[in-house]
Amino acid sequence: MKINYHSPFWQRMEKLYYVILLNLLWILFSLPIITIGASTAALYHTTFNLVKGKDVQVFTDFYHAFKLNFVRNMVMGLFVICFGLLLMLVQGFYLQLATEISQVIYYLYLFVTFLFILFLVNIFPVLGSFKGSFLEIARITLFLSIKYLPMSILMIIINFFILYLCQFVIPLAVIAVALIAFVNSHIFLKKVLKVSFTAEELSSVN
């Protein structure tokens, strides 16, 4: 019996293979830690191509995207890491202030944390899709995060669910980051970019 490699099943298997390979590349290129922003942007750039159904050369596409806007993406990655760590470190301080002064202070902290999580799930899809300076990218990310709040929340829920499953399905941890990027890219492309931009405008993004 002749195997039809163009069938939906084999196309899904091909994408799964790409996801596994992309996760390995992401780990490899993130090892210095300071390059995690550039490697994650490259991951999203490549998963966007997968979602679009383009002919993907995984290593070539990933490496090209890794070098593209390297400094901007690296700095944004470091900003996200530092701001996230800062939020975790000051939680106890704000909780103590809320106890001694007013609960409003802690609610303000929770609001800022929520905005950061919205920013976090959108920043790398934006970095992998748009050209622009650090501040322009940050502005676009905040705008799209809030304008398409339901989609942002959906990505947050799915991301946390995948990470939760990793505790019970160990092999899933091998592809977790690339799988999250693939799912987020699908949502971002289909539900955000195609709604916000015309076909001509979409063709001009990275």
C-alpha cells in the first residue's frame, strides 16, 4: 500500500516534527540566557511560517530570524525577565503595605502583574511579526494585548494548561515551549493580525 504523505495525518506529523526540532533549537540558542529574547522571537517567526503553511527550512529560517533585529529582541527579552523577577521579589513588600495601609495598594500590584502577563504572551508574537524600535514594539504589544483582551486571556489559559500538563506528561516538556509558540502563533495570526491588518499590510510584516 502506497503511503500518501500529503494526507492530513502526515502533515500533522510533519508539523509535530518541526515543533520538536524548534524546541531543541530554542534551548540551544537560549543557553547563554541573555539571548533568550532573540531565540524566542526567532521561534515565533518560524512558527508563524508553519501556521501560514509556508515551505519551512527549520534551521535556516530560525537562524535567519535569530540574527534579525538581534539587539532589539535580546534587550526586550532581558527587560521581560528583569521585570518579571522584580514583580516576584516585591510581592511580599506590597502585601505587607496592603496589610498596614490599604488593600488598594495590593490590588494595584495585581493589576500591574496582570498587564505584565498580557504583555508577556503577546510580546514575542509581536517581535516575530513586526519591524520597529524597542518602544514601538512595546506600544504595539500593549495596544494589541488590550484591544484583543479575550484572545490574550485565551493564550494565557492555554499556556498555563500546557505547562500544568508537563507535570504529568513528561515527554510534553520536551516540546512545551515550541508547542506554546505554535498555539499562540495560530491564535495571534488568525484572531489578531488578520482582524487588525489588511492582506497588503500583513505581507509587509517580518
